Amino acid sequence: MKCPECGQWNRASMPHCTRCGTPLNIDASSRVAWKDTLRDGDASTAYLRADEFGMVDDTPDSRDTLAGEMQDLKRRKKRGAELKRQLKDETTRFQQPVRKPADENADPAAAAAGHPASHVSSYSDAEMRRESEVRHRVRFMDDAGTFIEPRSYDPILPEYPGAGRSRSVTYTSAFSPYGSRDGRTIFRRIAVIVLVLAILGGGGYFAWTRLFASRQPHFNTDAIITSTVAGDLAAHTILIPGEEGTSIYIKELHASYVVVDGYATIEIPDHTWYDNLEGTLGETMDVTLTPFLKNSSGRQTPLDLITYTIAIPLSPLTLVEPRAPRSTVSTTMTNIILNVRPGSKVTMNGDDYSDTVSMDGELSINAPVQPQGDNIYEIVVRAQYCRENSLTLVIYRAKQDITLDLAAGTVTSTYNNTLTVNGTTVPGAYINVLSKSSDLDISQVDSTGQFSFVAHFDHIGDNTISIVAEMEGRKPTRVDHVVYYVPTADEYTPKAYTLSDSDYSELLGNIEARSKMGTIYRVTGYITSIESQKPQIAIINTSEDGKSRPVYIVNKSKTTWEMGNYYRLYADVYGSYGTMPAMYVRYTYTK
């Protein structure tokens, strides 16, 4: 029963509405009178269905129609079986029983005629008449099992020779297993079998198509689907044609849209479809809308489905430190720096580091490195509105027979040309520093294994600190630690030479000497070509017209270059590339 207050459908036996509690006053007399108007066995002519949102639909269910047709087929099969049984009983009742052979009291005239004793019977005229009637009734039966009246003659009348006396009779019923069968009878049987098989096959095919073929979805080809942007995020706009003023209800969105200017306009951000999905997502996803035409009375009529494909973007993930997915270290700890989208979920080897992501999306992790060879770090990032992105980082630390570690806080880059280095080894080991250094302190090596020294950097860029630990009876251990040294901009840029036309020619003529000295130049011009993005490598023309004096440059600064932009660069020479001088850019300034 439908509640008169809120419209909620309730069972007829409920005294109150399950939603609002309104009493459901049902007059018992009216209920009985209502039931008297029904007839048992009649199928319902309409069904009212209410979904969880209170939307009522009276669309006939194809399964109910199919069930009725199957019941009708069952009744017809039962009726056919009953008719077949009646026909069999009628045939059996009219069949003549087998006669016994005649005895010694048989008609001597028949014996004298030469008839064998096993085929001669002594019949009276009444018996012959009854047998003839049975034979003709059986022969004149139509295909539906209905008897046809025999022709108006009697085989016992005088026009038959020998009528009125005893004679030999052979039973020839078409349904007797011992009688003869003509071609028409066999054809009838074959026709009946074929007809029954055709009916059963047609009924089965009809049931199959109604039950399964009707379930195949129909897709709308009239809707207009366009890729758009909603709030800086990918989206799709769908235009569904309809009658002006009507509403289109979308089941998946739980919302209705009014048809204006011939279309209902629906804008859906792509992330709506996969925001709540867990696990691995693919690059694309096929989505389907289920629209309903909603009239003023609230009745909904299903429309053709609408389907389209969306692309799922990859979560941003950039490795800042170390600069390559595979690197070598000599310290017990290494610093891993990542750039991700703020608010991303970040895990490394299953540990969650999401709460350490800064406001600008930088994540710094101090990871332990064991002297076991490859140390593998699996990094997984999932940003909002994106699918998962992953990175496998391998940091190599050589196996050691003699333990030799640098302090965990040993830096990998500096603005100074000197660095104090601390380390530990096995007590009693001998420490030798192979790179440029001073102030080696090994006073604590014999007791605690600790030592320190000052490393000196003689050129700009990567400088390698090399240490060896030795002990009798063990294999020596060597540790190489790379430190990136670049002076501050205030110290670096004043040392730069201008790159005029004459300076450019002089540089090309003395490229080897300039490379060894690491001469610094001030390079200005437009980026004409970007050869690589990681590391970023480009070609810049340094002439005033921007068409000549190209320089091959590698970006070691913190600014990302863009094609066609004008820059002022400070770089030191490291060699040549073809006919062009090659430089490492340490500082970048825009125009």
C-alpha cells in the first residue's frame, strides 16, 4: 500500500508507514470487495515498481511475458498428451482379438476349398458385420484423431460374393502391428513427428530470444559527447536530445537535467568514475550512463544507454636526488628527494611517507643503505584524480670485508671548496685518504675506529673523495664518495668571460686548455633546440641576431629551460660537441 503522506510503498499488512509512521487505515469490507473483483489464474496486466529513490515505473517486465508464454506452451503440451492417450484407448478398444484356429467341427466346404486350418474361422453373419464396421471406422480416421463416418454401404450386403455364409477374413487395421501399412499412413506419421519437433524447436527459440536477446543493451547514437575541462581537470560534456521542458534522469549521478533548447546538458568530471576505486587502474576506462525520460507525473521511461571512454592521468612523480634511478653510495644513509603533487599518498617499500610531503610537493627521505650490493626501494605515488605511478630506485653499496662507513650526515653538494669528513672503521685498521685532503686524525682508530679529515675540491662540479681501509688478513675496503662543488653565485658569476664573436673563435681554438681550467663564460641568447629533458640538454645561439655562434649546454641549474626563450647563463667549459663548445650551466637567469 502506498502511504498517503510520504508516498512510501508498504506491505498491506503493516498498520503504519515504515518511513513516516502514518496509520494505514484499510477498510476490511473494501478489501474483500476488491478481492472479489479478481479471478484466479489471471495474470497481472501492469506492475508498479519503486526504486530506492521513490521513482515509480510501470513498464512491463519482459520476464513476466516470457513466463506466461511458457505456461501456455506447457498447457498445450499437456492437452496434446491427453488427446494422444484418448486416441490410443479408442484404437485399442476397436481392435479385433486374435482368433483361434478352427477345430475338427469346421465347415467341410471350406476345408474342401483348400484353405489351411490355421487361417479358417467359423464366423456368423453378425460377427462379420461387426468386424467390417471396426475395420472401416479405423481406416476412416483423420489426422486429428476424429472418426469419419464410413461410406453408405455394407460389405455384407448381397453385392459381395459369398455374403451370408462363412468365409475367411483377414484383419487389416492401419494401426495394428501385424497389419499392412500403406504410404499415406507412414507419411502422416512422419508429418506429425516433424510438426511436433518444429513446434518444440520454435517454442525453444522464441523463449531463448525473449530471455537473452532482450537483455542486450541498446546504446544511444544521438547523444553528443565532447571532451572539456572542469576546474582545471579533464571532463566530458554530454548533450542528450529531448522534448523541451522535460527532464532527463541519470541513474549513476542520481540527478535530473532539464531539456533546454532541445538538449539536456550534463557535465561530468572524469575523476567521478574512479575516485573511490582501489587497486591498479588502467590508462583508460569505459563508462556508461543510464538515462530515463521523466515526465511531470514522475513516471520514468528508460532511454538508450550512453557510453564513452575516459583517460586516467598518471600521478606526477619526479626523482630529484639521486639524479638517476641507479646510483652508488658509500654512506650508511642516503637522501632520496622526490617531487610529487601536494596531498599525494606516497609509500616506499610499504612504509607511508605521505605526511612528510611539503606544501610545494617536495618529499625528502633518509634511507638506510646496507653494504650488500643493490639496495632496492619501491616507491608508489597516488595523487588525487590520478592513477598510481611507481618508481624502482636501486642504490648500490659494495660489500665489505673491513667495515668502512662515512658519517650519515656527509653531504653530496657544497658551495665551499673544502669539506670536513668523518668516518668509522674496524678498530685497529689502517686508514689512507687517496684524494686531496689535509688534517687526517686517526687518534681514535685503534680504540673506537673513528677518524676524520678535510677534503679539498680543486675544480667546479663533481669531486670524488677516496678512502681505503686495510688490515692484515683481510681484503682492503675502498669507499668513493662524490661531492658536487659549485661556488655561490656571488663568487661564481664575477669570474665569467663574455662570449663575443672574437671570444667564441678563441674558445674553439683553445677548447682543450679551457676545458682543463674550467673557464667560466657568460652566455646569452635564445634556446633554438632542446636535445634532451633528463638531463636537460639544449643548443643556444649566442650571436646578436640569434642565428649563429651555437653552444651545446647541459643544465646543472635549478631552472628548467623552455624552447624559444631568451636566457642569461653562467657556465664552465668541459669539452666540445661536434663543432660547438660544450658547457655545464650552473646558474640561469631569465631576460
